[in-house]
Amino acid sequence: MKEHIQAIVTILALVNPVMCMAIFSKCVENVSKGEKEKGALKAVGAIGMVLLVAAIARTAILGVFGISLGAFACAGGGILV
């Protein structure tokens, strides 16, 4: 359970949904409500698919690129710092 919470907090720290919402709102201030909703749903769907594939494939994706789990964790820690 601790790992799940840590993963969720890490994703939220990287994505920063509040800032993304502010940027999206500014970018589409002259767009109709229907188009805003369509664009938001498209973005959420694309991000959801990327996260789903990453969750299912796990380390297989890293293996394709020749990246070890330790190196990935080290790089991720560097990004968060």
C-alpha cells in the first residue's frame, strides 16, 4: 500500500494538475465550452492510455531501451529534486 501511495504522490508532483488546469484555461479562453470539454477529455484519455501502458508493461518498456530499474529510479529522483 505504501508503494501505491508513493507512486500516486510522485505522479501528482510531476504532473501538477492544478498548474496544468491553469495553463489549459488560459490557452482556451476564447474557445467554446463544448470544444474545451472535448480537448480536456482528449488530453485525459491520452494521458490515461500512457499511464495504463506504463503500468501494464512495467519494466519491459525499460528493457526495450536497455535501461535498468536502478538507473530509472536514480534519474527519476534527480528529476524530483
